[in-house]
Amino acid sequence: MAEESAIMVEGPWTHRTVSAAGTRFHIAEAGTGPLVLLLHGFPQFWWSWHHQLPALAEAGFRAVAMDLRGYGGSDKPPRGYDPITLASDAAGLVRALGEADATVVGHATGGLLGWTMASYFPAVVRRLAVLSTPHPARLRTALLAGTQGRATRHMIGYQLPMLPERRLRAHEAAFVGRMLRRWSRPGWPDPVTEQLCREAMQLPKVAHCALEPYRWLIRSQARPDGHRYMRRMRRPIRMPVLHLHGSLDSFVPPAAARGSGRYVDSSYQWRLIQGAGHFPHQERPERVGSLLTNWLRDTDEWDV
């Protein structure tokens, strides 16, 4: 059984635990300046931002990568894995860090939470950058149309009880490594990243918690809470958005994410990352880092 110490990797960042709304969250942080909150996706943890933490710190920002509820060194309660609660976690963390607001950068599940924060907690989100993530309303359209490719199949498969958890943990989480390779460009991930992600998935309760947001996304489609969420999410958000997507992403094809700008009533910029799959911030860190830091430094409004 893996231990949390395995994912507390040393580097040009500091690890600590921060409490927000009664839940403890592990964070890795670097730098000083305006806050940039980094939200990871599945099947990863804070390490997915290890390239961006020092790069953002060097660029003059306070970069904080959190382990989402249910992941890594954060608490793993039995419930609270709907996007509103998870977005509330991140919004509460911003305030717990002593900031009024932050630029939120989210990948995959973290991107879904970023979109949700921008709608439900707009006062906390100064700017939003999302990677490999359609707007939830655009995602719903793609899911219902069956054009979401592997994501649709995986989300449906995750509805089974217990079996998906066992598959994630089996053989030292070998399936996690296969997912990373299938969804990325050839030659990625590096051995360290694969090993760390596999160890993180073997932590107690993580496999179950990691699957719960996907279960909510499917099961809520016909429930009142799902309908209320989608009605709220269809309201355009009113802060600048940078939308990055890998050209080789087979898990969430670029076509499934295009069109998300219709839900943004502010400046919106779409950038396709050539030669990257589902993890562009790790597969092409220099390109993503350049786009992100230039966007953060640019205070002028873009044309939509």
C-alpha cells in the first residue's frame, strides 16, 4: 500500500496543508505575487503542475497546486464529489490562502471545476485558463451526441460499482500508466511521472474518490441537481478565458471543446497545442508555459 509521503516530492516548492471549510487540502506552492491556483485532472495529482510551479514563480506569481478533495495528501471524505462542492473547495482555498481572488488554471477535471468556479463563485476568479476541457454545456452536448470518443466510454464504464476501483489499483495501478500513454503524444509520460501517478492512485480511498465526479456527471443527467447545474452553467461567464487544447488529444478531441467560447461574455482565446495529447502542460511545458505567462501579463482585453 502506497503512503502519502511518496507523493511529497521535493523541488523548488513548499508543501503544506491548508484547511478550508472544514476540509484539509495539501498544496505545493512557489513564488510570490498574484495568486495562480492550479487544479489537476484525472488520473493525477498536484505533480501534474511541476513544470508550471517554478516557471510561474520566476515570472512573478504565487503558484499554488492543490490536491483536489479525494486525491494525494488532501482529505478523502465519503461524499462531496459533485462539481459545485469541488469548486467550493477551491474557492474556499483561495480565501484560506489570504487572497480575495485568483487566476484559476484547470486541466481536465480541474478545468471543469474552473468553469464551475467562474459561474458559481465569480468574485473569486480573476481570470480562467482551462486545458483539455470543454465548457460543461459543450461537454454535455458532446456526450449526448456520442462524439466524445474515449471519454464517453470511460464515463459509462465508471458507473459500475467496485470493479473500476479494482481495475485502477490492480498490479500497482498499471492501468493508470496505460491511460497516460494512450491519451498522450508518443514518448510520454516520463518514467518518474508514470510511477508517481501510479503510486498516488494506490493511496487509500483515492481510486474511489477519483471516480466519483465522473459518476456524478452521468447519473445527474436525469436528476434535478443535474438540471439545476446545467441551467446555471449556461449563463455566460464574465472574466477573460484562455482555452488550451492538445492537437493530438484522443480522449477529448479538439472538436468536442471548440465552441466553448459561446459561454464566455468576455475576452476568449483558443489555442491548439501542436504535438500534444490530453496533457499539454506536461507534454509541451515550454509552449504552455509561454502562452500562460504571456496571457497572465497581458492586461489588455482581446477581441472575442
